[in-house]
Amino acid sequence: MNIAIILAAGEGSRMKSNTPKVLHKICGKSLLTYVMIACRKAKINKNIVIVGHGKEKIMDIYKDDTVSFKEQPIYDGAPYGTGFAVMQGIDEVPDDSIVTILCGDTPLITDNTINELMTYHKDGNFSATVVTATLEDATGYGRIVRKESGNILKIVEQKDADDEELQIKEVNSGMYCYNGGALKYALRKIDNNNSQKEYYLTDVISILNDEGYKVGAYNIKDSNEIYGVNTRIQLSECEAEMRKRINNKLMLEGVTLVDPNSSYIEDDVSIGRDTIIYPGVTLEGTTTIGENCSIKGTTRIVNSNIGNSVYIESTLIEESTIGDKCHIGPFAHLRPNCKLGKNIKIGNFVEVKNSTLGDNTKASHLSYVGDADIGSNVNIGCGVVFVNYNGREKFRSIIDDNAFIGSNSNVVAPIHISEWGYIAAGSTITDDVGEGELSIARARQVNKTGWVEEKGLKKHK
């Protein structure tokens, strides 16, 4: 059995936040979520998450996941160290299992690395394997001292290292792989006889080494994967690296990002080939974009599905579906639960909410379409308002195929405008309109000659 113990109990005081550190997000997902996804993809059978500070929030968010939570108690205000944290989950570790220990604040770790680590550990017949990285600047990290055989001799913390050891560039990542029985044996022997009065996980390595167990070191290929988050600055640096990964993957799949550094695209977004994303675009959540699309300006799309050959400019789209060959924007707003068919035009300053629009329908400018079911080939003129709310309840409008809604009209729901129904410009429509009918609902124009002069309003120069 492959088990992961994920350390997620830290307060993260340097984040200066009411949110537990591992719940802070990069590219739309929490730090802890990235670690758990990597474990799942690596075919880890069980995730044991060690929680402490903010445990209620963490456990609530992941209550539907197959996770075993173990609380790290705090005595006298001290968390008692990483070794003490791992002890809390050890009762769920069989002796014959492979245990990977990870940190919940290292979101850049990948499933490939976890798989390679477990393979290296098993193939080398190690009892323990330390994940190491080679850094140009190793300041702050424990140094890896190897034996002549290449296996680990010891891990020396920076404050305890001599001048020669400080020159070592290979460092301890804080991630490990153990045989379950060896880990449990060594944890029973560690103590907190040190200046911090904490139980150190690195002591497990020393104990196993001293007693003749074989301890290996897996040097990670990409040192960015060990990067942990302790401050908002490090959070932004992790986000930049994750954005780079996401953008590079998309470009390799055939997407053009005109300026990758100025496009924000979250991890679950998918984009088809030959689509062009221009600077300033934000794509969030489970958004999917089809092929041959062009997305420009300050567009933000959230949890929406966009078809093929769609043009979007400077528009906000939320939880909606857009069919092929639509033209959206600039400065349009599609609020949640909109479904647009094919070849639809939603133009300047048009807002659509909770509505369906059939193929070839257009609302070119300055309109509000709310709670409506609109057929195909419908024209919605400039300044049209679908009046859907009476102050207490909302009602729907039904507009059939080939209808024409003239400019500056109010369509007062609930109402049904049948096929080929025409609404004269400037009308306020409160009754249903039959098939092929023209509806005019406005006052007759009256021009009063000489009225200005009569009232004495005309100014003589």
C-alpha cells in the first residue's frame, strides 16, 4: 500500500492571515489541493492529512474527499515539531506500506516526482529515502552529507553546520519516503532533547542510519518542486511558477498566448488549438474554450463553456455556455446561466442573465435581457429592456423565432411574443403578441406649433 502523510498543521504566522496557510490559493486552487492532486495522480492509496491550526476550515473543505484527518495537538503553545506531527498518523500505517511524507505548503510537487521517488526507494531497497535538491543558494536549508557509497550519512541544519558543510549545495527538502515498519520503529526512539524542545523528523534519518538501515537520497530534477510558502511574497513566486507551467502546457498544445506574462489562466481551464489569447485576459475555474477563438481585452471568463470560432472582447462571462461563431462584446456581461446558440451577436454594453438565445439572434448594443427564452433569428434593438422583476417575484419572457423587438422597447414579463411578431420602437409591451402581428404600445405624437413662443421661453438675441 502507498500512503501519503501530508503535514498541514502549521499556523503560517508570517502570512499574517486568518486563513490557514495551506488554504491560500494559487491559480485557483489551494496549496494543499495541489499536493493532494499530485498524490492521487501518483496512485497513492491513502492520504493522511495532519491538521492543527484552522483544522475546522480545512476539514470542512475536504470533507467529501477520501482523506483521513489526524489532529496535531498543541501543548503549552508549542506544536512539537515535524516528527511529532507524523506520529499522529502512524497508527494508520501498516509495516509493509510505502509512506511518502509531504508538506501541504509545497504546491509545485508533481505526481511524476512522487512516482519516481517511490520507484527509486523500492528499487534501491532503502528503508528511508530523503528528497534532496541542489540549490545555488542553499541558505536556510539543512545540508545533505553523503557517504562514499552515495547514500546519506547525515542531515546537518544550517545553524549546526561547519564551514565545509556550509559549502554543500545539496539540501533537505523536508519530503521523505519510508518503509512503514522502519518509520514506526524510529519514531518510537526520537526525543525532544534539543534547544527547541521539538521532535525532529530528521532525527528519524539519523536513528535509522546509526542502526544500519539503508538510507538513500533522491535528488529532485526540478528544484522548484520543493519550494514552500511561508510568506505572501513566496505565495506570489509560487503562483508565477504555476502560471508558467499552465501557460507552457497550453502553448505546447497549440494555443497562442500573445503575452503569457499578462494572461491569467487557472489550472482547470482547457483551450483548443489555434485559439489566440491576447494580453489582459483572465480565465478561471472549469472554463473550456474551443478551437480558433480570439479572446481580447480585459475579458474575464468564469466556469463557462465557449464553442469554436468565437470572438470575445472586453467582456465578463460567468457560468454560461456560448455556441460556435458567436461575437461577444466589447463591454458585454453574461451573468450566470446563459446559454447562447450559434452565430449570435451580443454587442456593446449588453447584459444577459439566466436566458437562452437561439442561433443567429442578435442584441447589438445597450440592452438588458433577463430571464428570457429567445428563439432563432431574433433581433433585439438598441435600448431594449426585458422587465423581469416586480419587486417580489421574477418572471420569464418567451420570444419565438424571427421576432423583432424594436429599439427602446420594454418587454414586461410574463409575456409571449410569437413567431414573426414585431414590436414597434419605443413600445412598452404588457400583453402577448400573436404570430405575424405588429404591436405598437406608445402614445401618439402631438406637435404644438408656437408653444415655445406662447410660453415666453424663446430668448431673443
